[in-house]
Amino acid sequence: MPKRFYKHKLLYDENMPPRTQYARLNAHLDVKHISHDYQKDGIPDEEVYALAVEQGRIILTINRDDFEKLVGTKADCGVIAVPDGPAAARTATTLTALLMKNGPTFLRGRMIPLGAPDTKR
């Protein structure tokens, strides 16, 4: 029996481009942007994380280091770090595939660097 599709909920950090630039993600997932949908520009990362936990959303950000210290403090939120610039748009297909094949608990309390070099060893 095939695994049932789970529609993940994402929260774009304010450093991310508008969600309309990721048509594939918007078509398959529930996507919100902290600036464009919630008008919460400039709020601290801790508040972004708390909002994501409250709403059961996965944070998508370019600022890996800023969220790395928050991941795992509450096992209700995950973070995906994407590369900055044009490379971020190229990760949309990979990101969609990753989320569509995994269930709701896959990212809880974890950070996944997607296409970003893992410099922390």
C-alpha cells in the first residue's frame, strides 16, 4: 500500500524571496512567508521559530547559523537551510521531492542543509 501524501506546512523566513517564485512548492505544500503573509518584518529569529512551532510549520531560511542554535529546543519544528541567490530557486525541485516522500515527523527538531555546504564538522 503506498504511503499517504502529507501536505507539509512551510514558513519562509524574511530573507527568502516571495513564495510566488516557487510555483512547484506552492502547488504541493502549504506555504506562508513571514514578511509577505504575516507582515512580521524584522522580528527576532526566536519569534519566527515560536510561530513555526505554534502553527506546525517547517522554517525555510538562508540564515542557517541563526536558526541552528534554536533547532531541537522544541521538537515541534524543523528547519531547512537553502543556499542564497540563484541556487535557492534551483533547490525547489529537490525540496519538493524531499518533503513529498517524507511524513509529518521527518524534520521535527532537525536542521537539514539543502544544497548548502556543510561547513560544521
